[in-house]
Amino acid sequence: MINPYEMVSRSALPALRAMVAKRMQKDYHMTQQQVAKRLGVTQASVSNYARHARGSMIDFETDPTVSNAADRIAEMLSSSTPDERGALRAMTEVCDYIRFNRLMCTLHEDLDPGYDTSSCAACEGVLSGKEFERLKIVVGQ
């Protein structure tokens, strides 16, 4: 049995960081060292993201909400006065969006073939309907 938070920390968060790192390098012409410092990871991690050696177990580029959020986070971190708190909050909200919208279920099934995700409610967490709707709106901006 794989805990949803393990899935987020081992797969979703690295995938999101890889998306942000790619944008920071491509769109804002930052070096791996600059990206690493802004993301709070090592330069080796950024290199691994670029080589698809890390953060490539799951692809969120096809989800417009996650893709747009990665654009916003890259912009926040690439400015001359980076908004680290805003980026941290946005990354947390995106990870919640990924979990609550069951975007990791296919990967979960691949990693744990005996686990039936169709009847799983583990990622639904404890947010009320109102909180969940707020999260969808905040992340989707």
C-alpha cells in the first residue's frame, strides 16, 4: 500500500519542480545553478530534471491547470525579487489539486498493481466540498 503523500513527495512534487525548472531555464534564461537556488534544490537535481532522470514518472503537462500553475510559479521565482512564499503556497496548492483530482491514480496502479484505485478514497482527504471548490479556483487562476 502506497500512501498518497508518498506519491506526492516522490512523484508529483518532483514532476512539478521539473516543469518549473524547465520553464525557468527556457523562458527566463536562467542557469541550472540559479534555478536550483530559487527552487531550494541542488544543481544536480535540476540537471536530473533536465535529463528526465528525476521528475518524469508522471507527466502533468497535459493538465492545463497544472501547466498554467507551473508557468505562474516559474514567473514568481524568476523575477528580480522572487516571491518565494507565493511560489511555495502555489506549489502546495498544486500538489493538493493533483491529489484531490486523482491525477496520480494511474501511476499508483502501475507501482502497486494489486491495489484497486477505482474504489479508493485516500486522496480525497478531509476537505469539505466548499474547501475543495476554493482549491480548484485558487489553483486554476
